[in-house]
Amino acid sequence: MIELEGVPELVDPVMVAAFEGWNDAGDAASTAVAHLDKEWKGEVFAALDAEDYYDFQVNRPTVWLEDGVRKVTWPTTRLSVVRIGGEKPRDLVLVRGIEPSMRWRSFCNEILGFAHELGVELVVILGALLGDTPHTRPVPVSGVTSDPDLATRMDLEETKYEGPTGIVGILQEACTHAGVPAVSLWAAVPHYVSQPPNPKATLALLNRLEDLIDLRIPLGELPEDARAWQVGVDQLAAEDSEVAEYVQSLEEARDTAELPEATGEAIAREFERYLRRRDPGAPPSGHATDGGDGSSYLRDNPSGRTRPPKPPRPENEDGDE
């Protein structure tokens, strides 16, 4: 049952969703939504019933103390609203949780029920995948949709992916079948430094979201965190000649592939972002596509190996788009 009491009428609302788990390499997507919630002081107005969608042996509840009283937090998905004023007011409905263990169709129907009741005009789902991308280059972010008209109107790719999918893909298809415009933004995270956090990838997702919905997003400390992350990974890569050589090969492949993309249109997009961020009396904020970024681990899996073999291309959703 959907309870929306106390939620005011929203202005041009956009729903932004991210889910921890398979579609969230480096926790980049869920951290992006958490950042929006924190910066704009989101107010939670609903939570899905954890009993309906989660296996508690997979995603366990946590126990904590408050004033000597033990309390339990259950894994779930919560929805919050942020009100954004200014010359172009626009409200966001933020959806953040864990990829459900079961009943995905019912889960998506609940999310769409909220979207309908709140008058959501666009659903943007954030995801992150592991890829053959060097940490020293701008994070690739692809925008995909199942709607051909939306792809043309918003300069997105029409998804051609076939294969195993996660809740991001299922929710996007549910939106399409329900007639709700939906876009997925995917950040590629280097497979050899996959441990969270990855502030550089989070920053890249927020920059692309900013362009997509024409809204200035306060970045806080993310640009500095991203720079520190890249410096840390640079240092670790320099300590291992095989890793350094592998990173160099990725850089060469990336530079060769992207050489034709240094177009006037790409430069114009960067300049527009700079103008949007410009604040009289304050220096312009950094953004993800400028150089660099953040912290400490250099491994390709939890086992701790520091010399990754060249992996096959990722099988995650939309990884080849």
C-alpha cells in the first residue's frame, strides 16, 4: 500500500534511483544518490517492506544502540524528496536501497506506483560496471534508454544489450512498458581497482546527471576526494611494473579509440558545465572529467591479488555499449 501523506506537490519531479549490489561497482551509483540526499537534505517519506523483497541471510539486518536501547535496521529501499529552489526550481525523488533478492516485478511496480502518484516526469537510474578502463583517464559514462524517441531527443544510446541483467535493467524496462520515460547512466570502473569507494566514478555520474536534467549539483568535497583517490592509485600502480605496464596499455587503447571524439560539441558541453557552475565571488567547482581523483586500493578482487591478468570483457549489463 502506498502512503504519500505529508508529501507536498512537486515541481517538475525527476526520480533518481540507485541500488547497491551487482549494478554498483565501487559503490559509485549508490554513493551518488547518497550525496544528493545529503547535500539537499532529503526527507524520507516511504520505505518498501523489507519482508517482501529481501533474503535476510543474504542481506542481514543490523543491530545498534540508541540511548541504551537496542534497535534493528532492516535492509530495504527508501524514498526521499529534495526540494530545489532557484531560478529553475525542480524537485527530485531519490530512491536508494539494495538490489532486491526476490519479487522483482512487484518491486518495480511499487516504485512505479510512487512515480505515478508523485507525477514523476523522468526516471534516471544510476549504475556502475567493471571495465577495461584506466584510472588515469576521465571516467566513461554512457547514457542508455529503451525508448527510441527519448534516445533521439536526449542524445542517448538506444540499448542493444543482451544477457544477464540486474534490477537497473529490469526497472528501466518496467518504466518503458508503463510509458514512463527512463534513462540509465552507467559509469565504467577500472576492474583492477574495484573496491569502494570510487569518488571519481561517483563524480562522473553526478556530472552526467547534471547535464541530463539541466540542474547544478553541489559537489562538496567530491572533487578533492576524487583527486586524492587517483593520486593514491597512481602511487600503488607505480610500485608494480606489471601493473604500470598494463595501465599504460589501457591508456593507449583508450586514447586511440577516443581521438575522433575531441569534437567541438564535446568541448561545448564542458564549457556549458563550467558556466553553469560559475558562482560570482567563488572559484568554479571541479568536475569528474578533469583529471583526477582518490584513494587507496589496487586489487582486482577481494583475494588481494595485485597483478591482474587481462580479464575478459565484463559481462555486466550494457558493458559493451
